[in-house]
Amino acid sequence: QVQLVESGGGLVQPGGSLRLSCATSGNIFRLAVMAWYRQAPGKQRELVASITRGGDTNYRDSVKGRFTISRDNAENTAYLQMDRLKPEDTAVYYCNLRVTVQTTYWGQGTQVTVSS
């Protein structure tokens, strides 16, 4: 059974930074594409960033240059460094691990609130 545990969310002022972590159990982390999604109230869940097992990254346009996704295969952990945060970044952030379309797992989510 694979479990994902997110941490690092919280309340931050506009322009501030947060670093989210996603710790995973099991032994498939190194085979997986890791991704961060977010869901704001009343909106659909959207992909924020992803990283392949080889380290190739992809970002949604609104976070390019501000967010950085990374992974540590030795620690089975993925990260999302978020800088220059904006109020529109406020959402619940979810970690996703995907090996195949059928083999995908989600974390429980962590709240990020950007407000003065």
C-alpha cells in the first residue's frame, strides 16, 4: 500500500514563500511521475507542476518562474518550492504519484492561504 503525506502548507503574506513536501511509502517512488495539483473553492482541481523519474519538469503558465518542483529518490520525497506567492495561489494542494493510468495515488491535501 502506497501512502502520500503532504506537509508545509500554511498562511503566508503575498510575496512570501512556502515549501511543500510529499513523503511517500512503498518502493515505487523512483518509477513514478510526481505531480502537485491544487483546488481552490468552487473550482476544478488543476495541475500545478510535474516531474518525471528522469527529472524533466512541467509547470502551468501561472506559476512558471515562481514555483519549483523537485524530487529526492533516496528519500522517496517530492517537493514544491513556492516563491512570490499571490492570493490567487490560495488552494488545497495535493500530491500525486503516478506509475500508470491505473496505478496512481493521492495525498490528503495541505491548505495554502496567501493573504495579508
